[in-house]
Amino acid sequence: MIKNQRFLVLVVGPTAVGKSELCLNLAKKFQTEIVSCDSRQFYRELHLGTAKPSPEEMEEVPHHFIDSLSIEDAYDVRKFEQEALLVLERLFASKKVVVMAGGSGLYAQAVVHGLDEVPSSDPQMRKEIITSYEVMGLEWLQSEVERVDPEFFDRVDRNNPQRLMRALEVFRCSGLKFSSFRIKNKVHRPFQTLKIGLDLPREELYHRIDQRMENMLSRGLFEEARSLFDKRHLNALQTLGYTEIFGFLEGKYDKEEMFRLLKRNSRRYAKRQLTWFRKDNQITWFHPSQEEDILHYLISQMA
């Protein structure tokens, strides 16, 4: 290992592919800790719909940014970038390697490469867009964002109106696509990032996604979402696994359709995650079963 060099091992891939298990095993091998950049796992009220590590796993290996926020808290990717870099600085003071579990592409990018400056919010424009959304609904918002910024629309969570409204606001205020605000000159970080991607054949991945959703529902996801129904307007709850149940509770469709949407939207989310990560040629891809190969690869890169 290079003297005084620090390595951030970033593990990315679609939902249900096996990132958490690999991160846990790598953290044990390197005797280190795990930083989560899955923005859905930050919120302590969201237990069953976000596939968090179990209490036993978090007892085995310290995890950061799990249950670190309330759904009532205002939070964004820039705050995460600042806080995650402080945590990494502290961890690298005594460790050569830190593992980062990358569920949210934008949050991982913020830590590794930084972010471009996006235009600040325009309250009046924001108000106009919110009013239009409330009158015309999510489908209108989706079609508007797809029209003005198809690249962003291809990789965003399309059921998250907050992100869609922000993209539309930026375009209307600046005339520039939200997707154009990417880092032009990558910032320097005091560590080297080694990126590992996990993927499975599509049929196998989709089977695992469907099975995970069934497990979540059997463990009480529906009841958890129902208990949060009165707070469904909060940004943290505009997320996969909860919005589909809220739609049923609002009487928009029956329970059978809710089950179908939960699985379908989970598969679509995985596809968007892969679209995002496949654009990064620094990622080395493996099958989840290739754990020994992954470990050998990492050790060779650190030599």
C-alpha cells in the first residue's frame, strides 16, 4: 500500500443487487467503517421501505448517515457533501480504507468529485410551478421535465415531485438544463476513490427486486406508510415504496394496482440507477458473487 495514501472504496449498483452485504464484508476485511450515501436511509422514521442494514450489522461494523435525520429536517446534497467529508477526514486519521455504500448517484458524486454551482432558488418561479403541479398533477410535471431536460428525466426518480420541480425551476430561471450543472473541473480530494459496481442479469435482478418488495410488505411496509400518511407532503416521503401506498390510501387505485406499481417502479428505479452509474468509466463491474475477485482487485489497486 502506498505510504500515507487513503482509499475510499465506493460500492455502487442498482437496488437489491447486494451492495450492503459486500460493503459489510469489505469493511470487516479492511477493519474499517461504512459511510452510507443512500439518501433514503438517512431518515429514522423510514425503516421498512429503505432496506437499511440491520441493527446486528450496524453493531458488527459502524455505519454513518443511517437514521441520522428526521423526515421533518431540511437536508440536501450539499449539506451531505460537507458532512460526509468531515466524517471521512476523521476516519482517515486512523484508517487507510473507508467503505462507502452508494445508493444515490448524485450523493456519491458530491463526495467523490464535488458539484457545480446550481442557480439559487427563485421563490416566485417556485411558487408558480408548485401551483401548476397542484392543479395539473404529477403527469404534467413529468412531461414538462422530460421535454426540457430529457437527460435528467432519464435518471431522476420520476415519482419525486420535489426533484422534478427543482429541475424545471432551474431551466425556467436560467434557460439551462439541470443536467448541465455538472462538475467541469473535478475537485481535489485527500483520498483516492476505487469504484466497484455490482450488477446481475436483468431477469435475476428483477426477481430479487420483486422478492425484496414482497418481504418489505410482509414485514409491515404498508402499515409503516399508513402511519406516515398525514406527513406525506414532506420531501423525504416523496420516495419509492411510500408514494405508491399513499396513492392507494388516497383512493387513486386498488390494492392490486398498488402491489403492481410498487414492483414496477422499483424495477424502473434500478434501471435509472444503472443508467447513471454506467456513464462512469471509472467503475469496475462485478457479479455480486465475485467477492474474492473484488477483494483481490482492490488490494492490487492499493499496492
